[in-house]
Amino acid sequence: MAAYKRVEFENFSKTSLASCTDLASAATGTTIVHVTDEFFAPATNMINPAPPLHCPGRFVDTGAWMDGWETKRHNPTYDWAVIKLGFPGSFRGFDIDTHYFTGNQAPAASVEGAFVPEGDVLADNVKWTEILPKVELPPTCHNVFELEKESAVYTHLRLNNIPDGGIARFRAYGNVQPIWSEDKSAIVDLAYLGNGAKAVEVSNSHYTPGSNVLLPGRGQNMGDGWETKRSRTPGHVDYVTVRLGAKGHLLKAELDTSHYRGNYPNKIKIEATNSDAEIPPADAKWTSLVEPVSVGPHDIFYFDLPHTDKVFSHAKVTIIPDGGFKRIRLYGVREGGAIPKLPIERPNIHTLEIINGV
């Protein structure tokens, strides 16, 4: 049985989970691929990155509207939902949130994992491994559980709703474990969450987290980028430091300000360094890749990078003096790969489409 401890939500920032990514979030491409029952409310609600809403007095055909996953009563066994992760990953813990389910929450839950990069995850021969054993779920609260040891790598999770009831949100905190191509000369986005990149230091996340700039796609609105508060101090800057998914040569940068029409940065700059530390030390030597340059609203800006012969582990994007942007893409090759003829064209890795954009 996996060892774990329950953590009070107010102590979340002191746990190993605070430095992890919610790999169950729909923002990472995670989807629900099978559910036994969702009579009252669909399981897709659980993976919504936004906090659950409370709408007392609102009713639909099946009863009270609930912002979560809610199944019918009187299940003689239990309900479950299979979650296909946007990216394979290992896990440090979970938050099985029952907010606003005051007497209809699932009284207990457990979590299992499977590694099925291809094929049918529902096949009889798929091996499911218990990650979090059966735990009790009090009503209308966060239920945070930290594992004693990081789990193995999984592509799918199964959340067991025991025996039935409601779960508002399911957060699965872990680390992306990319499945790399054997060709190290292939051009990849080394600043992409799906390739294991991670925002390890952010100067300010007043409105939205700096980690959003590594997400897939171009997002739906300003809420899924990074935005800092307004500064009033002369000389102020904000920055996000990204640990690349792998050490490599950086060839081209792409900075997206979509939806940032009046709060984009005045200027941006990009630097990089090579360090074995998770967060580069204060005395790290940073190499300038993009000198301070103006950017504009709701657009994509491309930069062919110098120093392509150097290997970097981290990149720092600084916004001058403040503001926000949607995504940063740093195209390159992993260490040991051959550098292609320069400059490179924009790789066809990420979509240019804005879903529900305006």
C-alpha cells in the first residue's frame, strides 16, 4: 500500500506538491475517456483548471446544478472515471476537492494509474496500480494527500468514487516525464510543458501563474497566460525562469501576446544559462539571446537566436516593466544533436489557432 499523509490546504505551499504541475488539468490536454456514471454532473468538470462555482438555487432537469462530477445514488459497488493525461508523468500527491458538495460528496475515493501509451486502456490485460489507497472525503473542502515517494510514470489515472456521489475537482500533482524521440537532431520546443519544461522561478504571479506560458495551444483568453501586477517603481522588471525539458541548443524563440491588448509588456528580453541546479544560483552567468525589444498586442513575435553553439539548461524571459503574455516557445535541438542550417523556419509543432479566441 502506498504511504501518504493528509495535508491541510493552508499548508499546501510547504509541501512537495507546490512545485509540481497539475497533470490532471484540462489545460494540459487531459481528457476523460470513460466514466461509469455522470447522471447529475459530468466528470469533465473535475479537470477544469478553474475553481468550482457555487450556484445555490440553480436547477437543471436532473436536479441541483453542481460544478463537479456527481453520480446517481445507491451504487452497490462504486463509480470510477478513467483520465487520459495530456502528458505522461509521475505523481507526488492529489487534491480530491469536494467543495459545495455538502451532503452528497463521495464519502471516499482512491486513485490508480496505468501506463498505456498506445492501445485500449480499458482492455482486460491493462495493469492498474494503486497510487493512493482508499481515503475518506469530508464535505465541501480540499482533501490534499501527499505521497511519501514519487510514483512511477503513468499515462492514465483512474479515480474511484466510493461508492457514489460528488467530487468538485481532481488535481493530480506531479512531473511530466516526456517520451523523447531517439533522434536528438529533431527540432523540439525545449520550453514546452509536454517536453518536461518547468517554470522554476517567477517574480510575480498576481493575476495568473508564470507556468501558464509553457502550456499547449494559444489558450482561450487572457486568463490562461501570465500576467503580473502593475509596477510603480522606476526600473522594475518581472521575469519567469524556465528549466528546459532537456539541455540543448536554442535556435528560435516565439513569444505570443494573444489576448494581451492593453497589458502586454513594453519590452521583453531573453537570456539563458547552463546549470545542473533546479534553480540557477545567484551567481549564474546568463547569456543574452534577445536584447530588450518592443513587442505589441495580440500577436506572435519571432526571434532568431545567437549563440546556437552553446548548450543551455535554463532560459529567463524578462518583461519590462510588467504586464503579461500568453506563451513562450524555444525551438532547438537536444544536447548531442546536430544543429541544422540556420535560420530555421517556424517548426510545425504548435497550433496557431486560437480556440474560442476573440
